Amino acid sequence: MSSENLLESSCEACREDAPRVTQEEINELKPQIPAWQIQTIDGIDRLICAFSFDSYLAGLDFVSKVANLAEEEDHHPEITLEWGKVTISWWSHKIKGLHRNDFIAAAKTDSLFAQ
Amino acid sequence: MSSENLLESSCEACREDAPRVTQEEINELKPQIPAWQIQTIDGIDRLICAFSFDSYLAGLDFVSKVANLAEEEDHHPEITLEWGKVTISWWSHKIKGLHRNDFIAAAKTDSLFAQ
């Protein structure tokens, strides 16, 4: 498989029989999103990253940007807003795990934060 | 103590030596916010309630309303946005537990949802 730039990709429609990412794909894609951690919660692998802000409303603005990205990609993360921090979790509900889509969405989340 | 209407109150500045609500106060105030549960997480009591929505962006709109309420009251909850659901947790960080402010904020959250 050739290396790909996640930011140049879009999420594809995910079906219940879609393949989860393999360890080989994780090894290829994860270096593009170094701040993200793979965590297993309730038996389901997720990509999780916390972003820091100096106010609650700055965090809210980021929540709004990520939620609008989610609508564009038709792929919806769990987002938690606290004072000074927004935590984003991407995983693919239909396959109960990580799909290539989640790595694309994480890379685009990083890009929104950098703006 | 006379009964009070939570919606007619505002959060007061909370100090580290402010009193947590007593069981007597909980018995008085909790019936005004029947959908909320008191949950203990990491040893800290919180008021938690989940609200349902039929789209992600409808949930985002509610997140925005609650976050702006939080700024007005200078009291900031943890808010989690998922597809179809927004979960709000109110507690008072400075006293590591529940203050009267949290019951006021929960009642105002219910009011925003009802709008």
C-alpha cells in the first residue's frame, strides 16, 4: 500500500462489514497524527486527543468547528468540552473499532486546531 | 430554610471554603430538577443529565446555549456531545462537590432545553 496524506482524503461511507485498520495501516498512518492516542474503552479502540484553550468560549469555538467537520464528513466523534480543554474521540460505531476514516478525521481535527 | 425557585436565582462566586449542599438542601432542591442524577465520579459528586436530539447539529446548538449560560453564570460544566445526545455534568471544582450553584445551573439547563 502506498503512503497517503490523510488531509487529502475524505471519509468514505462505512458499512458494518468494512474492515478495521490493520496494524500495518496503523504503523503507516499514526505518525501523521502524533498527538493522538489509541485507547480501548468498553472493548472498542478509539483515537483520543485533548486540546488546550485559555477560555471556555475558545473551546466552544473549536467544538463548533469539529462538529461542522463531522457533518461534512458524515462521521461524528464524541466531543467533551471543559474549562480550558476539549477532548475529541473518533471511532467507527458500525465496526466497533478504528477505520481509516478515523485517522482522516483526526488529521483534519489537528488541522482545524492549527488554524 | 424557605423553599426557593432555582430559576429565579443566579450562581454566586464560589470559594474554596464555601459549604457543600447538605442532605436537607438536596431534599429541598432536587425535586425541581427531577431528570438529573447525582453521580460520584473520582470521589466527587456531580449532577448529570443526558438530553436527546434528532441530529448532531441540534445537539451542537444546545451545547452552544449551555456554554453561553456557563459564561453568564461564570460556572462551567463538562459537556459531552455525541450523535443524538448531549450529556451535561455540573459540580463545583473549588469545593470538589455540589454547591447550591449546581442546582441553579441544572434548572437553567432544563429551561434552555425546553425552549
